[in-house]
Amino acid sequence: MSQRIADYTKLLEQETEKIIVGKRRQIDMILMTIFSGGHVLLNDLPGSGKTTLVKTMAIALGCDFKRLQFTPDLLPSDIVGMTVFNQKTTDFELVKGPVHTNLLLADEINRAIPRTQSALLEAMEEGQTTIDGTTLPLPQPFMVLATENPVERESTFQLPAAQMDRFFVCLSMGYPEAGEEVEILKHLGSRTPYEEIRTVTTPQILLELRREAAEVSVSDYCSRYIVDLVHKTRECPWLKQGGSPRASRSLYQGSKAYAAMQGRSYVIPEDIQTIWLAVMAHRVVLTSEARFQKKTAESVLEELMEGTPVPPGRKEIFRETRGAGK
């Protein structure tokens, strides 16, 4: 079961890395999110490869893909769709918006007004849209991979906390190493060869992989470890907003998917630790004192994880969970 997910993970990594150089961690976190049924926010500077990564992965995943450029004049109907009058038939017709796809690239999502951003909430949480009172289910699997520029402040709107919490992970591409950038120029300096990417999965296969990832076993000790970590964020004096119950659930689902990507049918504490920052950093809010002390969400979360003991009796946990299913 889990080995199948691990095999597909390797194939997807290989295809994505034909274009995306030196970003294995980001690729793995996105795959973990996809296998968990979540959504991704890529928060980084322009030109760092965010859009290229999404387009490359869409080809490898074999999913229907649409890109929507968010601007201040974008309306909710431009995302979900609208009812229009057809003069030939003298009747109203329902026109679906670009959100009706498997993978939606919401480019520069923080450029749209809050009213427009909120149009994505129902789609991200419920897997459906409502157009003039008519509820339409979205194609499955459905994923939003959004990008935003954290530096520019002109003509941008901060994402509300409710929307941030609906993103399973928030990732940063970061600058490439010098050797990696030379490799980028050597192979991608003139153009981006998307035609070299081979399609590895289909929407149906992805749904099967999600079901298999959900069957990975999580011991009571690891569940308690997740709860202990999230509760530490609620008690931390450096944070005025800690992780919500949705954060605990995301860690639970994500650790299952990540364990399956490693070929295991059970979760170990290291799985939780590996995805901890990606899942949690965008869900917590620093106090003004923490910002004054030059602390970051990542540094505070690292301290909390280091100060939270790993559950005892790990050998017994692994023996119990190898054959169990939850």
C-alpha cells in the first residue's frame, strides 16, 4: 500500500526536477499536501520559480490545470463563474469559472481585494461553489496552489487569518545555491522545456493514493505528540495566536502522507517533525515583543519543537502500528 505512494513520489520528483533544480524539500512538501487533500501557498520573491514549479507539477500529475492572475479589479464571479443571458436561446446559462478544475494556480493571490479572496474559501474547504444559488461540486481531486509576493505592499491585501488557516502548508522557494543557478542557466537559460515533462499520474490515481495515505496508522503516542506540540503554540508567550484544531488535523493527515511517501504504513515522530514548520509557520502570529526581539515564526516553532519531548516507548509503538490501521 504505502510502497505504491513511495514509488509514485519518486517518479513525480524525477519529472519535476527536470526543470526545478535543488528544491527537493519544497517538492516533497507539495506532494505531501496533495496526498493529504490540502492546498499550498508559495510565499516568495518574484522570479524565484513559484509559477514554474506549479506548472511543471501540473503536467507531471496529469491534472486539468488553470491559471488565474489575481488583480485588484478581479471579482468573485471571475473565479467561481456567473449566470449570463444567451440572446440566441433567450435563456440564462450557467458559465463556470476557472476554479472548476483539478489544479488552480492562483497567481499573486494577495493582489485581489478581500471580497474576491473570500470567494475561494468555499471551494477550498467544501470542494464546491455556489453561483446564483446553485451549488456545483468541483472536479476531484481539487487543489489550490497560490503564490504571493511578501515584499510589495502597494496594491496588495493581506490574506485574512481564516484563509491562511485553510492552506495546508506555506512554503518559500528561496534563492538557489551558486552551483544550482549555474545548472539552471545551462539547461533553462533560453526557455523552459515543459514538453520534456512526462505525465506520471491521473486524477483517478491521485484519489486512490489519497485513500491509501489515509489508511496509514498513527499510534496514540504520536497523536498525543501532535497535540502537545500544537498546545505549546497556544501557551507560548511569543505568540498571540497559536495553532487551531485544524492545524492539529493537518499535522495528523500530513504525517500519514509523509510516512507513506517513505514507504511506511505507520507514522513515527520524525515524520511530524519534518512537516512541522511547513504546516504551522503561517498559522501562528507573533507578538509585538517577539518581532521587536527579531524573532520569526520559524525560530519560535523550532524552539517549541526542541522543548517538547518525543513520546516514550517508541519501539513498542512501531511494533504495534506496523500491522494496525486507523
